[in-house]
Amino acid sequence: MKTLEKLANDKTISVRAALVFYLPVGLTILKWEKCFNLFKIAFQKGPEEYADLITTFLQYVPKNYFHEVKKILFEMKMKRNKTIDKSYLSLMTIYFYRNLIDEKRLIEAFSDKKIDLEPKKEAFKIIANQTKFRNSVTASLKIINRLFDINKDILSDALLIIFLEPRVEDFKKFVPLIEKILNEKDIRGRYIYYMLEYLEKCLLIDAKNVFMILKEILTKSGKDFYDIRYSIPASHSKAPINIINTILECHFNLEEQALEALDKLIELRWQGVDEYLRAVDRL
């Protein structure tokens, strides 16, 4: 233990960083209290240089020791450094999912005007990634919708993560966020393709409401469909045609609306619509 304390007090930042790096491994043998004491010594000497390692270790705090970590969180908040701010917000997010802090405290952390936008964007990726899990999707979407209203710039770089692996069972939970994104013409273009792909997967869950959202997308979006700044323009998605075809085959009461949506695709020169019409003519 004396050797480890010597490393924690070492004047060389790389030595202290190496110690902090291995502290999570040491938890199995030394347990939390001893490892945390070593961390506190190292933390007082230039933590800005190994801020990411701070998150890696402190995320494992046992609930009955969280009161001790609160002091570290306060010090991190007061340091006002970009790398420290990123670790601070990441820890606050992790602690929210561990039920160590409540929603109010997390929102307050992300709303702190003294913290730059970039650390907020990085920490938000944790929240975005949690939307694919059954146990955390509801809480995550609640936070996301609140942050969208506070400052949508926090979300803009990571919203794509949300639509890569969403569960179809959670379709209704995602609808409010989808509608918010569609109302933001400055950011919606880059996400329309992925939203359409998700909507198609949800046809078996709620075809009628999937179609209603498709209509909203076709109504509100314009040039967004073809914007080549995005890796996959929305016009390359086959989902709209498949959704419309499902409505025409299974929901006769919506046939007129489906044909209107098809006319909109023709008007937009949607990729694949010509092939679809030729196939229909052959029937």
C-alpha cells in the first residue's frame, strides 16, 4: 500500500495517470475505500491530464460511498476545464442511470451555462445510447425531450445514435421526439432516412400511426430529402413505398390518403417509385 501511495504522490503526471488507470482493476483486491483514498491523493495533482480515467474509476462507486464522491464532483465542477467538464457530465449521467442522482440534478448539470457545448455533446452520447435498452428507454427519452427544449444543439451530433437501434416495441415512446425533430428544419435532414427505416420496422406494431408520421414527414420536408451533405439522403429509403403499400393492402379506409402520399412521392421523384408504379401496372 505504501508503494501505491508513493505512486499517487509522484510528481510525474503519467505515473499518477497510470495508477488511476489501474484502480478499477484494484477494486477486486483492495476494495473501494483503499482505492478511493489513492484516487483522492492523485486527484489533487493535475487531474485535467487524465480526466477520462476519472470517469472510468468513479463510475464504480458503491451507493453507500456516494456521499464521498459528491465532494469530488463539486471540485470537478469548480475547476471549469473542458476535459474535466466532460468527465463531470459523464459521471452525472452515469449516476442518473444508477439512481444515485435524480432527473432534476442531471438537467441542471446539462443546463449549466458555464460548461461549454462540446462537453455536453460528448456526455449526451451516453443518454442517446441508453435508448436501445428496455429498462432505460423511458427515462432516456424523457431527458432527451427536455434537453431538446432547453438547447437542441446539445443533441444535434448524437441524435443519429438514437435511431440506429431503437426497439420497435418502444415506437409510441419515440413519436414525440420524432415530431420535435421534424419541426426543426435546420437539423431534421440528416435524420429523416433513419427515421423512415425505423418506421418501416414498426409497421407490425402500429401501421396506422406509422403511416400518419410518414404523411407528416412528406408534408413538412422538402429539399431535405435530397441533401447530399448527409451520408444517406432520405430519398434513398424504400420505407415510404413499403409503408404506403402496406396501407393500400391492409387498411382500405386509408386508401385515399395512401394514394395522396403516393402522389407526393411521385412529385418528389422519390427513388424507387417508378419501379413500384411499373410493377403495379403489370398486375
